[in-house]
Amino acid sequence: MKKRIAIICPTLSGGGAERIAGLLSIRLADLYEVYVVVLCEDKVTYDYGGRLVLFSDVADYRNMSKPEILRVIKIKYRIDISISFLDLMNYYNLIAREQDKIIISERNTLSHSDGISYVEKHRAKQYYPAADHIVACSAGVGQELVKDYAVPSELVSTIYNYVDIEDIRKKANMPLEDEIIDYLGGSDYFINVGRLYSQKNQETLIKQFYVYHESKPEVKLLIVGSGEKYEDLSRQIQELGLRQFVRILPYRNNPFNLVKGAKAFILTSRYEGLPNVLIEAMALGVPIISTDCFSGPRELLNDEVDYSKYLGDFVVGKRGILLGNPKEDFTDVRLVDAMNWIDDNPDKVQAIVHEQRKYMENYSIDSITNKWIDVIENTPINKEAKTVREIEVDLMQATTKRFVYGAGEIAHKIYKYFDDLYGIDGFIVTKLGDEKEIDGIPILEYDKSMIDDPDVTVIVGVGIQYLKEVTELLEESKCKIFYPNTEFIDNSAYKNCCK
């Protein structure tokens, strides 16, 4: 009888992790009975293998928490191995453990994230050791889990992302739209592909291109992506007088016919997990300029996995140029130097492209699938690992004082749950208002001295808009910080994926 595998992710649309989950399900469906379990049913655009299972398929799902729904699904389909992608689903997977083997996949460098990821960073430290195995998308991500999040090294392995090289090359040969051909007008151009978010740092790319453009006015820049920074970046292009030379194109399923013709692909990210765009550029034989951000670029471009080592300000690696993260203003022109290096060293550029082609010959879907199969088949279930519930109980019982940070609806729900089990000594707010107590429990204005004690646990009960502010306050003290079940928290960052 085939083993039953659940592949669990928020959606099957829009992101790299979701695409990898879909590709993995296709590759495993020939060997296992695969169930793709998706939280958000209205966004299934990626291909997948096996049977699609929606959270909303569960009877009475509206009255159940997400981990409860997932547990019902695991029991119904007699799941043997549960593989989850992205932080929230990893957490649900751990909570919903039955008799299944738990494999979670970490796609991000948690230390560089903000917003809702403040929750996920603390959860990773508390709960990830409860997994049977963790697949990191890069050596850097895996090293961070071990070094900063107390995950035993024997639980972690690195498997790079799937890339369908044949499909990329096929799409790269599709004709460009007439509008883009007219805009380029036969000019050489650099290209960046990525979401228009602060993480991707396109504002520095535009600044540096402005400096480069002064001596190379015939070259253009394409930025392909959509996101919250669109208006800011468009305004920056306008203010620098670059409207005729820099164009932002919205996200598209096929950026490859644009990437193929570029002088170089430029990545200016502040942080990454493993940037698929660099692998895709190498598949097309396009020179690469990348910040040596944490993590991924140095692994892909120079086979370097030691992140304690500073490689240098300007490194011509085996398969691309790596730049020590530049200052984000006009005084640092390393990116300009890199663009000029591409112009001035055609023979060396061709040598880099040759190394890219050799690298991609070994970057096969089969080899990546075999690594996943090895993890699935050879990872033992850790019978000594504590459940999420047991970890919670240990933490609460290890301290004698417990406070809820917040006094709104979320904090009320948390209080009702935790007071019955462990007792709550008070509510903490950043600024005290007219209300002085809840059910006879005092509301106290934040004072570091009241919680600067390892015998105190503070349960965070605020909405996502306040998570970063509150976490930074709490991290200044010696208290233990606890984030409760995500059902208590305004997870609008994840609700958005279902719109």
C-alpha cells in the first residue's frame, strides 16, 4: 500500500513556496498517495498532483480552528507524512500532529522579517524542535535555524527549490509584446524581476542606475513586478528624470522572454531565502549581479555556504558578481561598477555564462525529487518530541506570573482561555486609558521593571499592526514571550491570500 502524504500550504498561487509545493506534489504523485491540503480555495492557479483537499471541505469548518480542521483532514485521509510550507502552515501542522511524520519546510531567513513574522520567529524557537525534520531551502536558512532558533542540526537538511528549466527556456522563446519592443527600441537593458516590496530594494537599483545612466544614456532598465512600492518607485523614477529609460512592468507569468535578452539580471534584495530568479537567469545564460544578501546568492553564484565569512565588497564569483550590501544612497557605487564591469569585460562575462550552463546541467528536477524522497523515507518519527500543547504547558508552568499584553478583543479571548488553565495576573497596555480592570484583573501601564524577570511570561494579545512595536518592547526585558494559537490573533497578513 502506498504511503499517504499531505502537502500543506496556504494557497496554490502567487508565491515561490506555493509553486514548489505544487511541483513537489506532481513529482511525488507517481510514488505516493498525495493530498494537497490548501487553506485558501479561491486561488488555485499552479499545477499540482494528487487530490486537492480544501479546509472548507470539512463539515462545520466555520466553527473550528484551523489546526482542528487540519487534524480532521489528517484523520479522515489516514495521512502518514505531513509536509507543510510557510510559517503559519508549519505551525498548524505541528499543532495538528496525530500519528503522522511531521516535515516542515522553511523558506525564509526569519531574522530579517517583520510584521507577523515577529510571531513566527518566536514560534520557530519554541516549536520547530517538535518537528521530525525541517527542510531548509538554502544552507543559510538551515544554519540560521540551528544557530538562532535552537533547532538541533540533525533535524535540518537543505534542498534547493524546483526549477522547471525546460519550461523556462520554452517560455523565453515566446515573442515580446509590440509595446515592449517599441519601448526598448533595440537598446541594451538590465532587468530586475521581483515583488515591489522593501525586501527587494528596487529603490537602490534605480538610484544606482541613475548614476550609471549618466555615462551610458543609451542603456535602459526594466523592473518586472507588482506590489506596495509601485507608487513610491514610480515617483522616484519621475523625480530622477528617468521615465524614458526605466520602466516598471506588472507581474507576469512569463518574464523569461524579457530576462533572456538582458545585459544582466540584477538582484538588490536586502534578504532572501533562496532567490529562484537567480536560478532562472542562469538557466537562460544571463549574467548576474547580486547583493550578497542573507541567504542564497553566494551559494548559487560561488558555491560558498559559510555565512560567517565576508567575501568582499565586489566579488567576481564563478557564476556572477556578488556585492557586499551597498549603502542605500549615491555615495556607494559598487552596483554602478558592476554594470560597467559587464560592459567592459565581454570575455569574462562569457566565462561566467559558461559556468552557469555547467551548473544548470546538474540542477535537475530528478535530483531534487530524490532528496525529498530520502527525507520522506528515512526520517524517523521522533517519539520523544513534545507536542505543541506540551511545550505550551511547560512554558506556562515554568513561571509564576503571567500577563496578557493588550486589553482589546484579542486579549479578552486569550484571557478567557489562559486564565482558566494557568491564571492571569494582569493586562499590560502601552498607555493606560479609562478602563482599569477586566473581570477584576488589573490593567497596568507598561513598565519594564514589572516584567524584567525570567519568572514572568507575557502572552502577546495585540493585532498585527502592533506586533512589532510590542515585541521590541518585550525583548528589552528578561520575561518569557509567548504567542498563543494563531486563532486568537488578527492574521490579516494571511487572510489577504484568500481575497
